[in-house]
Amino acid sequence: MKVSTAQPFQIIYSVLSHEYLGYLFEAFIVQLDDKEELTLLNQNVSIKNINEFAHGLDKNDLQLVKLINSLQSENIYKKFVGSKKRSVVDFFLKVYDSQKGEKALQEMIATYVEKVKAEMMPLLLGKKLFIMGSDGNPIWQQVEVLPEKATVLFHFMRNTDNTHYFPTIKYAGAKVDFQYKNAFIVCDEPAWIIIENKLYHFAKEVDGKKLRPFLQKRFIVIPKTIEEDYYRKFVSSIITMFDVYAKGFEIRSEAYAGIPILNLAESRSLQTALADNDDIDNLKDEDVELSISLAFKYGEYAFKFDSFSTEVNVSMEKKGDDYVFHKVRRDLTFEKSTLAMLDTLGLELKNGKMILPKSEAFAWIQKNYQTLTEAGFGIEQSVEDDGKKYFLGFSNIEVNITEGNDWFDINAIVHFGDFEIPFLKLRNLILQKKKEFTLPNGEVAVIPEVWFTQYSELFAFIEHHTERDGFILKKHHLSLVQDLQSESLATAVLSRKLEKLRDFDEIHAYDLPKGFRGSLRPYQKAGYDWMRFLNDYHFGGCLADDMGLGKTVQTLTLLQSQKEQKIGQPSLLILPTSLIYNWEMEARKFTPELKILTYTGTYRDKNIEVFDNYDVVLTTYGIIRIDIDLLKNYRFNYVILDESQAIKNPSSYITKAVMQLNSRNRLVLTGTPLENSTMDLWSQMTFINPGLLGTQHFFRNEFQVPIEKKGDDAKIHRLYSIIKPFMLRRHKSQVATELPPKIESIHYAQMSEHQEKEYEEAKSYFRNLILAHIDEQGMAMSQMIVLQGLTKLRQLANHPRMVDTDYEGDSGKLEDVMDKLESILGKGHKVLIFSQFVKHLDLFRERLDKEARPYAYLDGSTHDRQAQVEKFQQNEDIQIFLISLKAGGLGLNLTAADYVFILDPWWNPAIEAQAIDRAHRIGQVNTVFTYKFITKNTVEEKILALQQSKQRLANELITTEESFVKSLTKDDVLALLE
């Protein structure tokens, strides 16, 4: 029968012995009679039915029932197995088999059970507790739950031949007889014991294991032969934690004022040694780490700090045959305040110790040495066998920078205490990553780690003066000088004119050249002024405005100004082949006075003396690569690279070729200065201002690895600070406010039934293939198979015929696109249709041809690019332009279109944005509507989510599939393939 919730009831707890798990508890609801006494009507209560009785329970009851439930056999089984391969009974029989049992799993379960019981026991205070009868009666014998804590006194009686050891228990001042009383320990850590139907718990967190041996034994005998070792280990620990009565040896309680001690010791990380496959007996100095450990000295006794778990420390002293235990009381309040002080100083100790790289540890000591000594700390060193002693005093660098005509003069002095170290010596040490050297007094000075960060760029970029003793710094390192000055790392005297370079809004306004035809928008005029300012100082620059903002017209204005300043040499403009015609048209329109030579074609005249008759020479990257041995001998005024991301790879032939060109000034133009990695920036910045970012090796270690591998924000900001004066980047949203709105929408398409079947089969195949490859060879070695698999799935999401030419079914996306196209064309609009896949465009060409719809077309194999553009721009009957994303994302002006379709999502939205900018650019008067077509329940939908989670990485570093895949983790791949 069930207990009635309408009648009085009482919750009780019953302790029982589990065959495998020890003593456990059950909770029962018992009906009360008219006298509010317990009846025989009871009902087991669990988390499943506890809500029925909640009005009669308190929060401790609710928590107890929850904890009791967690120790039920089936819940133990679920927690430690998780599957349903066998029954609960079979699980316990196998795990606890006397011969073949799983000992490790038994220990894990026992630890878990003890942890739960330790949380449960205090909640039983004030509750009704019973021992369950053998017949399952939950109220067989009532147990009195004693409210106060009992105490334990441990006795050690040293005799001639042995030592007797036993505990005594007291409750409320009276001795409790617990031996041979059928007492049993319900919980070990801490101990809860039932003695003659009374439940005891103890002060000082007594461990039940220390009481259990005495339930059926009066005492334990320790033989004389093991006495000293036993006393040192076991007896010392008992004296430390508990009250002890000793006979036959002495316990002295002593009190002293504490003194904190910091000890420095060298210790090479074993992990480092193993990772380097080194012989651990032959340790390299640069691999050595330093441990800083905290101890407290009380009188003549020193104790290593470990925790605040005990107020006393015990040390054993043996005098002849006598033992003396020194029980020294520690001042925990003082020790905690000491630890807090170290924490505020940046030393976060764990278990009284912290291991740091040697230079970092000594930098901390040197910085805080005076504070520590004033606070009463003792600082000790564990001196090596060779007698090495470290310098612990104050150290600093004084740097003074003065602006010269063509460079900055650098004067620097380094101090370690009273010693002045030659700046050249310190510079060489830092560049070689050496962190210590010997002072004249024999002490070893450790270069503070912060110096490697604060001054590494200065040390890397400075050069020896060619005419006198000293160092200089090229003027394009202006930002480094200003940052050192603003961070109080150097004093600098700079001209007001040079100070303005970091904020081009304050740059002096220059007159437009008289031969310029047209007008510049305010931001374009600011760009022209910026380039003129760079020209005055012979600095190179990167004009990185968004596509469509007029980089061409700004550059032509600069070149016209050079002509009018009577600069004798011509300028060389290097472009992708597809942009030659565009530059010729723009030059005729805005700067008709410029004499232009187009140096291209198989039959070009290779007489470079002809260049003298022109103001501007237009050529292509391909021609530069072929003719570099000829062209490098000519001195140009400007060498300008359009779409300069073409030289992003430092090791490519074209990059090596353009680096050899000889010119007075250099300029690069790009809408995407950074594509694959930060190394793209190094190539372009090194071209315009050689040495600006140091050597390739320096840049990789200083910036590329910290930024791309570690996400180091400080390095990102530092890199931006260095290049900021020489890179002008404006977004359309900032400056082209006259542009009409751009409205972007996502259109979700459903796969056809046949298409979905093909997709799911392929997804299952590639998921198993990719995950097996990752498990076997790791993520780094699986990037190609991941890319191949994801590409196949993307193609299937578009149309299965892109993968299987024999596929005869339809595609949900193709039909949706055609429906949307039909409604748009009927209203007279023009549309750009972009796809990454030429195969996808072929499917649409086939459909449009079938329907006799005219269109323009452009992919990488198209020869008449400009003709296709003009056909679309000028012919009203051509409303559709099919374009491959890679071939048509740059250099096209397609303002006749006011709709843009993105057929398949690109890994990085920035590339899609460039495609959209073919229509949404200066000259556009209509609102531009963009539709991104996504197939539901495919990898395309997952890519959208992944783009958001990796948005920062994508925006800053990634635009190619390969680099996107490199950024994926195994969890990312699982998410894409789920």
C-alpha cells in the first residue's frame, strides 16, 4: 500500500549493508498514527516520486534523496559503464569476482561512493535514522544521531621490546567503549561510526581507517625492529593531525615567530628533455627552468609550504635511544597573508612552488627584490657545484633616440646594479636568445624576459652607422620609435612633420595636379595627400582601399603630379593581364597628358631605353618574371604593383623578381592585402619598405607564429602599429556613403528526393573515411582528404551531376535559382551569378541555352574578358552574367547589375563580398540585392555556422580553402559531417 499524502507522514533513513558497495542508505516515507508515531505502513522514496511528498520535506531531505539515488546499483552501473551490453547483476558479479575482479574499477567505485557519503552524512544530523532489518524492515532498530562531535585520543606506549598503539573515544567528556561492540563504520573519510545504535562523528576529521583495526582488537603492536621508521612516518603524521598521549618518548610543543623564505633552485623540465630527445645527464643551460619555492622558518625549524590543512608541523629527533617530537605551531594567518602578498606581486604558487623559465623568474625577483626584503623575506639560492651565483639587484636600459636627416640616431646604456654593460654586447645576446652573462664581480646576470619583448624589434632593426661608432634606425621604423616613447621605454625627439604620419587626417593638403581631369571624392583626396607625404619622405606605401573605391584614380593622380614635378624617370605599373585595358581607359579619362607605354605581348620591343620617352610603363606580372634580368637594370621613379597579393609568397619567382627592380619609390595597391597568412604582409611590406618587418625568419618567430598559432592579441596590435603609417585601408561603409543600400538575403533550398539520397550516401562514406584517416594520421596529415571530402559534398549539395555525369535526377537548388531568376528578369533587372565551380556554371549555361536566354560568361579560360563585360554593361538584352568566383572577383566594374546570386557559399565571406562589389561600387545608383543560396541539411548550412565561429580568423587570415581547412579541428570536421 502507498502512504497517503493527505495523512501525517514522516521521512526516515535506513542504513543497510550492500554486498559490494559497503554501507548505504535508503529513504522511506512512513505513515504516522493519531499519536504521530511511526506505523508499519511505509513506502520507498526516490527522485521519481519525491514531489508527491515535497510539502512535508526540507531542503536537506531533497538533497539526501538525490544523493541516495546516485548510489543505487543501476546508477553506479550507468556511471561506470554507460552502455547496456550486460545486466546490472552481471556487471557487479564480474567487477567484484574474488579471482578475476577488476581491482582498478573497484577502487574507482569505492572512491566515488565514499565521496557521496561524505557529502551525505552531515545532512543526517537531526533526521530519524534506523538500521534495516534482514527482512527489509526499514525501521528495525532506531539509531540516535548524536549532534556533537566526539574526540579521539591516540595512545603510544613505548616498551622495552615494542610499542603499543590504540585510540580512545570520548563523547561529551565520557569515554565511549567501542571495541567488541559490533560497531561498524558507515563512512571512512571522515569517519562516521555506529556504536550500540548511536551514530558518532569526530572532530579533526578522523579517518575511519585509523579506527577500523580496533573494532575487534585492543591494540596494535609495533616491533622494535621497525620502530624508528614507523615513528618517523606514521607517528609523526598522527602527532601532526591529532591529539596524542605518549609514554616512553617526548612530544614538545614549541612556538616561534615565522619568517618567510623564498628559495631559488635550477631544475630542467623533464618534459622539455624528453620532448627534445636529449640525454638528461647532459642538460643545456637554455633549457633550465627555475623553481621558486616558499618555506617558513620557525626558530631553527623550517617547513616547506604545502597547504593550510594543519596548524602544526612535526619533526622527529633521535638522541641515542630516545625520541623527541618537536610539535611547532604555525601561524596560518601570517602564512596566508604572505601568500596573498606574493599573489599580488604576480607569483601564483601552487603547493608552495612555481616553476618558471629562468629569465622570467629572475625578472620577477629583480623587480620585487626590494619589496620582498623590506617585508622580511629571506631569499636563498641553491648554489650549483660550480659556485654559480646570480645577480638579484636592479637593472634597466636607457635609450635615447634623435631624428637625423635620413635616419634615427640610437644611444643606449645598460645597467645591472652598479655595472654598465656595453650596449653592443647586450644586443648580440638578445638577438642570439642568450639570457645570461657574467658580471665583473662573478655574479651571473639574467636578462629580464620582458627586454626580449620590449626591445627585440629595436635590436633587430638597428644598424651600425657606416661612418662612425654607434647605431642608426631607418626612418620607416617611425612607429617603433613612437611606441617606445609612449611606453616610456625610450626618449625621442621627432619633428612635428614626421609625427603626423601615423594619422593621415592631419597630413598637409597638396594641390591636385593641373593635368588631372575630373574630381576626387574627399577620401580619395586624402589618399592622394597620403601618397604625396610618403613620397616626400621616400617611404613606400600600400593603398588597400576596398574594391570599388578608386585606387586606380588616386594612383593616376599621384603619377600626374610626378610628371608635373619634372621627375625624369618613368614609373612602372605591374598588373594582372586582365587589368591592362582598364588602366589604359582610366588613364585616358583622368590623366590624358601621361604618356603610356604598354609593355606586353610576345613581340614587345625589349629596348628599355625606349622607356625614357614615357611617363608610365604598363606591364604584367608574367612579363616581369620573364624579363627581370633586363628590367632590373633600369632605374624607375615608381614601381607600383596592382593586386599586389600576387607577391604574397616570398619564395615565388614573381616575388623574387619584383624585389630586384630598381626604383626611387615603391607603392602597392590591393583590396586584400592579407589572404593566406600574415606572411602575405611581410612580402608586400618588405617590397615597399625593405627591412620594415625584419627578416623573414624574424617575422615568422616574432609575429606569424604568435598570431596564427597562439592568437596573440598583443602581437596583432604590434604588427598593426608597425605597418599602420604605410598602409591606408578604407572600407566602403566608412567613406562611400553616397552608395545605395546593399541588401543581403539567404535563400534556403531543399534537396530533391533523389539528390538527398545521393548526398546522404556520400556523407556517410566520407565521414567514415575522413575520421578513420584523422584517427590514424592526425588532423595535420588529413587536410587533403578533408578538403576533398567536403568539396564533394558541396558539389552534391549544388547538383549531383557535378560529381556523377550519369545522374539523371534534378537539383533543388538549381530549380530554386531558376524560379528566382525568372521573377527578376521579368522586371527588367540584371543579375550577376557567381559560383566557385565552373561545372556549376556549365549546368546553368546548359539550362539557359535550352531556354534560349542570352547571357555573358566569364571564367579563367575566357580570352575576351572586356568584351564580355561591355556586352553585359551596354546591351540591355543581356540580363545575366555567369562568372566564376576566382576569375571574376577582381578588377571588374559591373554596375549595370542590381542583383547578385552567390550559388555556393565560400569559406570566407570576404571573398563573396568582393564578388558583390563588382556591382556595389562607385557608379551604382540602384539598391543591390544579394541572394546567397544554401541547401538545407547539408555541409553548406554547417559552413555558415563555422564561418561565424571562426569569423575573426577568417576576416584576418583566411580566404582560401586550403588555409580554411588548416584551421579546422577534429570537432569542426565532426560538426560539418554530422
